[in-house]
Amino acid sequence: MLVTTQAFSFYNGSSRAVTSITTLTCYGASKSDCVSELVNTSIQPRQRGTVETDLVLPRGVNDYVVKCRVTFAGSSTPVNCPNEVATPLRQNVLYRISASDGGITGQGVTEIDACDVNNDACCNANDFSVVATKYAEEINPTEQNASDINGDGIINGFDLVFTQANFGKGQGCRLNLAPELNPELRREP
Ligand SMILES: [Ca+2]
Ligand SMILES: [Ca+2]
């Protein structure tokens, strides 16, 4: 069994506390084998909180879909996260979401997509540079910034580590790409 992490950065702009976040990760040919993980939390109104869940997947499972649900104080009906995150290889998933009394906005992305700060489909030194130039910048709790990769409200070494850990990964990388991520290389003999 191998562990991946689902990390949530959550701004609670609603009038009720967030009491738990549940992730549901499904795999298999029809994505019908699922494991779920519930984490209790207490993110009060007008606060930002971060929550991490470890997700244990069977060995050999690399292709899966992550969904999540959020439960608010006083409600027994969880609210679905805005999107599902599909990944063809094992990696962490990061959610940067906000709640209001009208619902939940924001999105979850794979770690590789999150590291692609300049949005050119490749995580490399250019993304590292973008993050580095914003070093120590603080992000208002109600806002999100691509360079705050882990969504904790400050751009710093933790975000730089994310870009370094994913150098050369992404569908748009031409050079020094890990073979399992590059369809062109995979087709070569
Ligand atoms: Ca990039
Ligand atoms: Ca950060």
C-alpha cells in the first residue's frame, strides 16, 4: 500500500463552521473501486484552514479519480467539491477552495498541474522563477494565487519545493521529461 496526500486550503466565507472533509478516491477499469477518508476539522466562518488527508491506495493503482465533500456545522448533507480530479499516475492532489452560503467555488488540481504556475503545461525552471520572484508575498485569505501552490497564504520555500519536486513533468514538456509522463517517448522502441 502506498500513500498519497490530498491537501485542502479552504477559505470559509460562509456563516457556518466547516466540520469535516471527506475524500473519495476511485480506481479500476470503471473507477468503481473506491476508498474514502473523512477528516474532522473546525474551520470557523471568515477563517482559512488547511486540511490534509492521507490516501492509501493498493499497490499498482496509479490511475484514479478523487472527489471530495464538505460538511458544515448543523447540516447532515455534505456539499460536493466543485470538480473531480483525475490522474493517470500516482501524485498528490491539491484543493484550493472557498465556501460561501451560496456554495463552494475553486478547484482541485493534481500536484503537477499546480506546479505549472505559468500555465504552459510543463513544470520547470520557469515556474520556479515565477514563484521565487514572489517570495514572501502574502495572499489575502479570500484570494488565491497560482504561486501559492500549497494554498497556505504565503509564497515561500514550501511552494518552491513543489516546483523542484516536479521539474520536467507535464504533458507540454519537450525536454528532460520523465518517460512515464511523455507519450512521445513512450512510443519509442
Ligand atoms: Ca510551466
Ligand atoms: Ca504557500
